[in-house]
Amino acid sequence: QVPLVESGGGLVQAGGSLRLSCGPSRSIVSRDTMAWYRQAPGKQREKVAVITVGGSTTYEDSVKGRFTIFRNNAKDTVFLQMNSLKSENTAVYYCNAPMDPSSVLGLHPWGQGTQVTVSS
């Protein structure tokens, strides 16, 4: 299996925005529920946002109203729009298909992620 490829991270000031991309990956993105995860230094990986094939979404409480997950199935890509960024959002962000709703395990090999750094 080929790992997913994340991009779009960078250094941004608090209050700024970034848009992360995952894919394209024809064999994965268009047919799976997909999620964005993040792992901050010294912390466990956590699930940030989930989107089903049909477009239903769920979010971790601290990002509700600021982050938006969306997908373009025709282009086999999933996005995470992050607005009003805070320093605590600094982490490496990954995408994957969740193994199950309650865990942070992914169905596919993990990519290298994309670093998001928010300066205060």
C-alpha cells in the first residue's frame, strides 16, 4: 500500500489560516471515511476531524467552528481548512481512514504528515 501524502502546512501567526490537503490517492480517498489527525510534541496522536463518503462531518471539540474538513471525491483529495489558528494547534497533521470511530488507528500506512506551527 502507498502511504497518503499530506501537504499545506507551514508557519503562521496566531489568528491566521492554513488549508491542508491529503491526496490525491485514487484507491483510498474516494471510497473511505477519512480523517485528519494531529500529533503535538510529547503528546499522543488525536483525531481532529472526520468526513464520511457522503459528506457528514464530526470534529474534536476544541476545533469546532474553526476547522472545516471537506473532500473532492472526483479529485480523490481531502482538505482541512483551519481558521483562527492558535498556538496549541501546533502539531504534525496526518490524514488516514479511521480503523474504527473510537480509536486513532488508521487503515492505511501513515504518511510523513505536514507540520503546522502557529506562533503567538
